[in-house]
Amino acid sequence: MYRYDHYDQKIVDERVVQFRDQVRRFRNGELSNEEFLPLRLQNGLYMQRHAHMLRVAIPYGLLSSRQLRALADIATRYDRGYAHFTTRQNVQFNWPELDDAPEILAELAKVQMHAIQTSGNCVRNVTSDQFAGVAPDEIVDPRPYCELLRQWSTFHPEFAHLPRKFKIAVSGTEENRVALTVHDIGLQLYKDVNGETLIRVIVGGGLGRTPIIGSVVREDLPWPHLFTYVEAILRVYNRFGRRDNKYKARIKILLKALGVEAFAAEVEKEWAHLKDGPATLTGEELARVAGHFTDPLYETLPATDAGFEQHKADNVAFARWVSRSVRAHKQPGYASVTLSLKPTGTAPGDLTAEQMQQVADWADQFSFGELRVTHEQNLALADVRLSDLFSLWKKAKAAGLATPNIGLATDIIACPGGDFCSLANARSIPLAQAIQEQIDDFDYLFDIGDISINISGCMNSCSHHHVGHIGILGVDKNGEEFYQLTLGGHAGHHAGQRREAALGKVIGPSLSAQEVPPAVDKLLRAYLLHRIDGERFIDTVDRLGADPFKFAVYGADAHRKEAAHG
């Protein structure tokens, strides 16, 4: 993984000193609340419903065991003994004291981490595939490109005050594991017939109040032009993006207003001034950064392991875990393992300090000291020998991190919601737990199979409810918490599913918190009733439309009322 050089470390250390002084000046009354606000946001510090929240960047989701131990120590010393992992491969502390924030940043700097640009109207943390570098379906390793973008965009003066926040995702596989089309820019790396790396550039995706699927603005960008073309996009956004209304300020609104062709033409005009200029990437620079992402010292192993196969045959629980949590690896004799942070009854994405220490130990013992944060709010160990899987499973099971629900209905993506966030209309965590309890039967879950359920506490869609197969949105109804159900969302094709990204559609009136878990169960049972062999939940929804599911939740009366109102 990437290691800071002298300049990286100096920049991060100097930012800590700067922010420590800014906090001192604020406490002494030398800075007003209004003056301090952008300064703390630039360092990832929010004010939420009850306390501050500190968001720490995990660039493209890659962590070392040393860094995870530092996060565990921070959770113990400065927070309430846990941390929350997000859909954008960040980690959040929900209870830090303002005066402790500079000390936390100093501790992070010691392990080459920071909170810079995790908030504010700037380029945020660049996200990527949690299985980058090890996935058998990988065409181009995206990690060097992510790191180059991180270095290039951090503190870039032209992008420090954009009209609104800006999110970039990068993928090097055909399968879309990073929600490419719902980012401000999605970059899909691929190779042409001559083996040259090209980039498909997708712009204008995003969820929130105005959910939009991104559009391809360039199909075949040669990789040396990565910086210059992205800069051209950002310059067009800086020049034409709205600043009078933050709800209309994202690049998706600009692209929709101009139209894809006109927007792309503006980008091409701007790029003409930048193309082949000083920011053009060279092979030497790409090789320099790519040198940080070489393969670990894999052993030469057979493709199968007799002990592993015997454990699967002898232990049903282990076999069940393997079927959901273990993925194929490009290196024979190895596998990638996803650790579930979604056991029933816990807040999705939360991990205690003790569990973080344990996972760090497993990373050292089983996976070359590295781990990954996934888009689905879980953790992954990318390089585990097949012969070690049973030992890892026993340790993970004892620690509560081996729930075999990866990709199943209880693997719910949920934001912190109204328990923490001051923007939320409703709580997400208790609802996720209630849904888990409603359907907490592994035979039932395995029968249902692959499905995504996403819960957001407000329209900002931090949990991407618009692209969940079942999406749940918290809404305020006369001061009470209600929830709107959407159906048929999809972030892009996965695991052999050739499918375009789609936004879910609202299927009926909002429901109370007590009504939602039974309603979700009714949707799942309607799928089991109507599916045909081999169909996944989303396939059945696509084939039949929403009506059978709407009927299952709301009954005939809802259809009659809808027809009466036209």
C-alpha cells in the first residue's frame, strides 16, 4: 500500500499544527462561529445532533493493521469505544470533544492518516473496489490511479471552493462494485485491443434530493490525460455550477441543465487548453506510484486445499460462511474474506475498539498486514490462504464478525440517521435492527439470496437508498418518523448480471417505524411466491414490475385509492 514520503508527512503534520491553533483561537474568542465553521469542516469535523463527529479518510478503502490499531486506540481514548465505517470508505467517530480533535489528528498523522477534505465543497475521498489488486475479474488495478488522484486533488487551490462537494470513484473491473454511476465522476479503467489502458468517464451521477444516474461524456480517454481531463470537468463545473442554491449546486444539476452533449463540448473546449500540458501523466510517474502496490510475497500453492475442503464437508456453519463471505482470488491457493459488521442487533457499519484490535491481529496473521473497507460497510481481508480460512472463521465467529449474511437481506446498508445526524428526519439504526430481527432466519435468508436493502434517514441518501433493491427513506410527517419504500433500484451490474444502474420507484404511502419490518418481509415473501428458477429478487421485480409487491404491502385498497386519484 502507499507510504507517505517526506512531503506527504510534512503537509499532514503542518495541517495538525494549523488546526490546533485554530481551535485555540476559537476557544479564546478570536474566531467567531461563522469563521470557525469552514476551518473545522476542512478538517473533517462536523457538529451533529448531540456532539461533534470526526470523519477520517481511508483512501480507496485500504488500511494497514497499524492504522486500524490507531483507530481502535482513538476510539478508546477519545470516543466511546467504537467507530462507524461508511459507504464511501471513511471511518467516523461520533463523540469526540472539540478540544481533543487536534490531538486525534496528531495521532492519525503518526500512522499516515488524516481527515483533510472529508468535508467541505472540495474533492472528497476517492473510492474504489475493495478487492482491487486481487480480484480475478480485474482488468486494470485502479489503486495507482486512485492514489495519483488523491495526491493531485488534495489542497489543489482551484478545487478548494467548488459549488458543492465532489465525489470520485474508480474501477478496473467489468463488475461494478463501487457504484460508479452515482458519483460526480466515475472512472472505469479498461484495455483496448492493443492492451492500452483507456478510461470511460462518467459524469453527473448522484443521489440526494435529485437522484440522477451519471452519463458517459468520454468513452476512450488515454490514461496519461487523467488529470487534465478531470481538471477540465472541474473547471467547467466551477465556472457554470450554481452557487445561489446548495440544493441545485451539484454537477449533476449542471449536466442535466446543459444536456450531456453540450456539457461534453464545454469540457472538450476547456481540455484543449490543458491537454498535453504540465499535468499530463508520464509513464515514470505512474510506475513510481504503482510500485507501492506490488503483490505481497505469495506462496506457491495448489489451487485447492484438502483441509479446507474437508472442513467445509464436516462443518455446515463453516460451509455456509464460506458460501457468502469468501471470494475467489487471482492467486491460486488464496481467497478474499469479507467480515460482516452486520450481526443482528448491532448498528450497521459499527465496530468496537476491541474488535478493531482483533481484526488488526488477523490482518497480520492471515493477510500480510492489510485490510479493506467495503462500500457495503463491511471489512475485508484480501489475501488469506485457503488453508487458513477455518482458523480465521473460528476467530471471527468468537468475535461476532462471522455472520454469513454478506449480500443477504440482513446485510443492510444504513446511515447513522436521527440517532446522531442533525439533518436526519428519522432514525436508521433501530429500523435496520428491527428489520434484521423480523427476518433473522438463515434458511429464510439463504432462500431469498442476493438482495440489497438500504436505509437513509434523510434525502441526502448517505446510504444510497435510491439504488437499493429495496430502499427505505426516513421522512417527517407532522413531527413523527415515517418511512418511504422504493423498489427496483440498482447500482449497476454485479456478478454476471448485465444490468444498467437504475433508481428505485416509490411504491406507496409512507409507513410508520412499526409497519416497515413487516412490510419488508411481505416484499420478500412476494418475491418467493412469484420468482422463477434462478431469478434473483431484482430480476423478479424487473420482470413483473412493482404491482405484485405493492399489493403484498398495501393490499387491494391501496390500488383502488390510487386508481381513484388517477
